[in-house]
Amino acid sequence: QQVEMDFKIMLDAENTDNKAGLKYPNDETRLPLITKKKSAPMCSQKTGKGPTATNPWALPAFHSLGSPLPLVGEDTPKGTLSLTGQRLLLAAAKRTLPAPPVVSRAAAFPGFPRQHKESAGAIYGPYSSGKGNIAPLPSSNSMDTTQKSKAEWRFPAQQLESEVHTPSQTQDPCSDWDTAVHQKAPASLALQHHHHSSWRRAVGILEPAEKPLKDLLATTNAQKSAQTARDSHFKENPTQNDNLSVMKNHSAVEELPNRAGRSCGGQGGSAGAAAGMQGRCGSTGRGQQQQRAAGAIPPSWRSWNHLARLRNALREARRRHLENFYSRAKHLAANWNRIRTSRRTIIHIPSLGYSQHIREHIPDLALQQNLQMGRLCDILDANVDVIYICPLALSEELLQYYHKLLGLQAAVRSGNPEDTADLQDRFKILTPEAINSFPEHHMCLATVLKYSPRTLQRLQALLQGRDAYVVGGVPHLDDLAVADQLQVPLLGPEPAVAQLYSTKSGSKRIFASAGVPTPPGEWDIHSREQLLRALSQLILDNLEVQRWLFKVDDERGGDGTAFCDVISHLECYSWIQREWQGRGSEVWSEGQARELALVKISQELPGLLAQHVQPVNEKRFPTWEKFLQTFLTQGGVIEAFPSSASVTNLTVDLLIEPTGEVTLVSSGDQLHAEGPLRSSGTTIPQRSVDPEVLKVLCLKIGEACKSKGVLGYFSVDFVAFSHPQTREQQVWATDLDLCYSDQLALTQLLRYMTDGNLDCGSSRLQGPLGSKESKNQQVQQEGTKPPAPGSPRCAVASSQLRHSSLSGISYNLLLHTCEARGVGFDLQEKEGTVFVLYEDQKRHSLGMVTIGEDLQGVLLTFARNLFIIHQEISAPNMQGETNFKV
């Protein structure tokens, strides 16, 4: 009777007689919520300093996969988005531990009201001082507030569940329908970022039901409908009879699935079924509202039930993929010494498995995933066969180019151009058939391959009876799925580990763990107040720093970087200098003048930043406010830029082998043609830092990465500069990318074309002697000098060359034109220029490697090549858009 009365109230809210039967008048207005599962029992560990602490999830180190690896406190993501970080670390394979509790807490997303408002600068990450030491920034909050803000790590079975649970102490973001569906609302923007991987699917379910639900809410009292849901004891998975029992027109609706089921299977799905029900129950006025209310409920239930089943299936598949990933990694480690010296196949998948919101902002994603064609040159090792998964359909002309290029191996070694060979049986270039099936989804290559069954079947046939492993790009969950389908190990880290430590804040944790010098700065910044307070503190502690950088955690290639020359525009700077010099450093650090200086700086900063910050990618971030919105949503770091007239950036590529050995595989000094914060190319090998000093720093970072569960290829960025006072060189570690780099792919091509060996420990590339050098060697042998072991080589390489006029000329004609103008490669001297061609549809981009004996000569040759190409493809009145000139 109560259920019947509640439905009368819901369907006729204006009837005062019905209101007399209202049983729960004070209930909170809300939409029905999905039933939450109970938390698992508490699992805690004792510490030596007081109360028990929640046991964080452990990750295995690859050199000892059987032992648990504790996650230290410094790795816990700080700030208001640490809830996202909780889902990053997944379970190790076949690890059985008691389940910890799911501790709900408030996640301070922008636009979500909080019950307990934090004071300014409530959560601060560690920062490094000017000397590179790491120390915590003091907070004005009590220890209790800090402890409440710390993340609790969830186990795999709970992680996907947590994504649909609303954190406690936070207003339900779906309590207001407009907030949930309006995608520009602050709460909705935060939810989009928090659930970016599934947001489109969620909106696809919610939007079709928006109109019937709004009609329903317009004529009902939501307090009564919420109580009706509780009193009715709705099942989590209602049957068809349960759905029909609550409908006034159940007999008519019962016949609809048989008649209209097919029409509801396409666009619109279950929402189309709801619309069909409404249309067939035709009446007007109150009766029409009743039909809408009755017809809107069952499709919603079916959608949620279907989504729950998919979620459970996805969770189970990912758990299985992860278990198999660790099991095969363990096998790879046990057999690595045999595999690395015997016949093997390497499957290269240059996938950019960034999160969805980053991939959406990468122009020509497929092209960007194909910049590493140099991976094909792994066939330099006679025991290696390569299968390269290509994200683009290459024409026959382009395939022939690589067949000829890789066929030069014997000619390079002999110096005789006639000694070419057909090596098509040593490498395969496969393009997944699904590359054009998802044009609007911005899928990474691993995901496209996952949905390409014919390519997977061909791969399985090619791998029959062979030792093989996968070398990916930026790790993604679908890398695990593909490796599992092919039943081969993956030489790379678990995607959750890569996502955690590839962020700007994550790299700072690695560097702090390694104990290497880093720029003064702070990380894990998620609020405007935290940013202003941290920057004020950093300016006061490092008065000699002119420029400060702001880096978004998840962005790539300098796109998420902005900079500001703060000191040049800070009006109180001269006053601070006088106070500091007059009082002395010790008195200054403890006196009230310092506190007053902090106040003055913090008051000036908001207007100063709004007026003078310059984003690197001005097209994406035309204003400071737009940049700041992304910065605070994703989190980020503040970092000092060296105060020196001579600054060099360099990149070192490393490999953590399955056995745990850390080796340096490439190094290069960056070319900054388009500004000081964006790399346009590299000179190989690096020559700006003492190789021994660099090696020590790299091995420390490699050991720190290994201790966190990192495996495979990764690169570290450094900045080297002369100290303005002491004139001594300083080296800071600035960035970390847990993936195979463009520089490494170009290095492989360089080694292939010189038959050389790159020793990063001494920063020397040695190749066989050319014909001229052989003659010089004979002259030296007639004298008293001993013969040199080989010929030193160096190269200038770039994968980022762009020119819009390239589309007006075929690659064949371009290569013949370059050859006629003296741009080519001399097989006898083992020097010259080699091109990397990516695609032949738009043809706006190409790569180029120029090889020679001395760096100055190679730089001049590289520049001359660009000038010649520009002249040949450009008309006087149509110069085209290009970065050749800079």
C-alpha cells in the first residue's frame, strides 16, 4: 500500500490528498544511487613511530619478482587529485594479501563544495632547495588535517568499483541533474578528468535519458520517489517482470521488445526503446506524463545492468592480463641471458598510450606514433628479426624505400655500393586493419591493434616456435592485452607504474629517491592557494633565479609548460634585496621581515602571473587562466630555470634489462630551434657533460626506477649550466619518460648506417674506417704512431622537420633532387645524410640524420640540407609553413 501511495504522489504531485500520505517528508532530494558494496576488513601494519598505518599495495621489482616491494610515503600522490593516483598501482601477479579497507574521503575537485574547507596551502609536496636537497615545505595546517588528506591504496577488485562511488564528505555530484549532464559545469569538468577513459560512454548512456528524466522530475516530488525506491527493495539486477510490475501500462509494454527490439539496437540504444514506449502509449496531459515516467525507468535499469556486467568483465580481463604480464616477465628474466644472444623476434609497437585527454590534443596522432621507423634497424644484430606495427598504411613506394635502405647493411660494412642484399625476410611492417575504424576516438596504436583480429592472427603465425617479446611505446593497458593475445612477454613496465612515475611530479619522486641534483621547485600542486604560497616561498629562498617554469603533470613535448621571468616584474624585489643584504642571511631567515616579504610577494603574484606568464603552446593555452585551469586539474610542478647565459639540455636513454642490469644506450644534446623549452632535434653523442659524471647520475636514477618496478627503455632529461658565481658546471635532472624515445630510434638508424658502436660511458661513437681514413691510417703506420681503433663519428638528427610544401612533391622526386644537389649518403666514407619518411598522404613531415666526423661540420651540413630542400620545394611567392629556418 505504501508503494502504491508513493507512486500516486510521484505521478500526481499537485493532489493535496496524496500529500497526506507522505511518510518521509524530510528526506534529502536526490536521484537513485547505485548500491555501494561494503568495504573490506581493515588491513594495517605497525610502525615504529606510533599508530598503525594502512599497508600500501606492493609492486614487485623485476630483478626479484617474488618479493614484495613497499611503496614509500614519498610516492603517494599529494594534493587533491590523489584519489586518481590510488587507482594507478595495480596488483602483482598471483599475490595474495588481506584486502585493505576502502576509505572514502573528500576529493577537492574544482566546483565541488566541501564540508571542511581547507585553509590556504593545506597540502604541500616536498621541494628541493637551491642546493638540490629535498625538504618538506611547512604547512599551516595541523597534523590531523595532513593525515586525513593522505591516500589509501585500493586493491584491484575495489579499484573499478571506486570509480563509480561518490567520496564521502563531498556533495553528491549527481544530486542535481543539470550538474551531472551539463559538461561545462565545474563538477562535470572534474568528473570528466577523473573518469576520462569512460566519460564518453557514461555521457552516451545519460544523455538519451535526460529528457524523460527531466519530464519525470518536473512532475514529481523527488523526496517521495527516493523513499519509494528504498521501500520497494529494488533489486540490483531486476528481472523483466520486476521492471514491468511498476508500469501502469505493463501489458502494452510487455509486447514492445518483440516488435521494437531491432530498432533499439542501433543509435540511441535503450534510450530509443524508451522513446518508442512513450510514442506508442499516446495520450496528452497527465496521462502522457505517467507513460513517460513508467517508460523511462526500465531502459535505465537495463543500461546500468549492462554497464555493470561490462565493468565486471573488463575488471576480470585486466586482472588476467596483469597476472600473465608478471608471469611472462618472470620467465623472460629467467631466460634473458639465453634469449638476448640467440635467434629472437622483437615486436615493435610504437604506441602513444597517453590518457585520452592528452591523445585528443596530439595533432596527427597516427603520424606522431610513426616517428620511430628507426626501430627497424634492430636487424643490425644478425640474430634479430623485427616486426614493426605501423599506425599508417604505407604505399608500395614507401615500403620499397625501407627495403632498399635496410638492404644496405652489407654495403655499409664492405664500402661497396653493389653489395646490397634483400633482407625482407628479416623484418615485416604490418598495419592493423582497424586504423580507420575509429576516426574520432583518438585510440593509441596498441588499442587499434587489439581490435584488429586479422593482424593478430598473422602475428601469431609469424611467431610460431620463436623466442619473441614486445617493445612498446608509452605503456597502456591494451599493451598487456595484445601481449596476452600473442602469448609473449612485454619488455616494459606495468602501465600503472609508468603513469605514476612519468608525470612531472612522479619524476621528482624518482629523482628524490635517487638522490640526484634537481632544480629548486615543488610538485603535486593542485590548488591556486598552494601554487601562490609555494612560488612565494621558492622566490624568497632562491632570489638569484630569474625564470620559473610551470609544468602540467601529464602533458608531453613541452605543450604543458609555461614560464615567467618573475624577478623582472616583481615590484618588491628591490626592497627584499636591501632587507636581505642589510640584515644578513641568519637574521633574515628568522626575522619578521621575511614574513612581511612573503606577504608582499603573494599579494603581487596573482596579477603578475596573469600578465606575464608565457605558455609554450600558445594555440592551446592563449591565456594564463586557461593554462592554470589545466594545471590545477591535472596537477603540476614549479621548477627553477638556470640563471646562466650558457644552458644545455641533454637526453640519455637507458635500458633496465629483465635481469635488473641498467645500461646506457644513447645520449644526445638537444637542439632548441623553437624556443628554450621545446626540443627540435639532437646531436649524438652528447658532449656537454663529463661522461663519467653523467654515467653516475644515470645509474643512480636507473637503480631508483628499478626499485619502483620499472623495466625496459626509458629516457632522462638533464640541464647543464655554469654556476653564475663559481663558474663550475652544474647538472640537474629535470624530466623522466618511461618509454622508447625518438632519439633512441634515430640512434639505431645512425648505428646501422655507420656499422658503429655507441659507448655512452665515454660518449664516443666509433665506426669502421672510411676509404680516406684507411689511406691516412697507412701513412701513420709507416711512421711511429700506433693505429687508431676506429673512426669517431657524430650526427645531427631530428624527427620533427615540418614543411607544408613537401606535399607538392613525391618522395621519389625529392630524393632524386637531393641526390643531384649533393645531399645523400657516402657508403665508402660512411657519412652523409639519411631521411626517415613517415607517410605519403599529407607528406608534411620527415626525419633527417646527418653523419660526419666533427660536430661543427655536421651542423653546417645539416643546415645546408634544409636550405637546399626549402629552395627546391618552395616558390618565391609561396614559402609554405615550416620550421626549417629556425
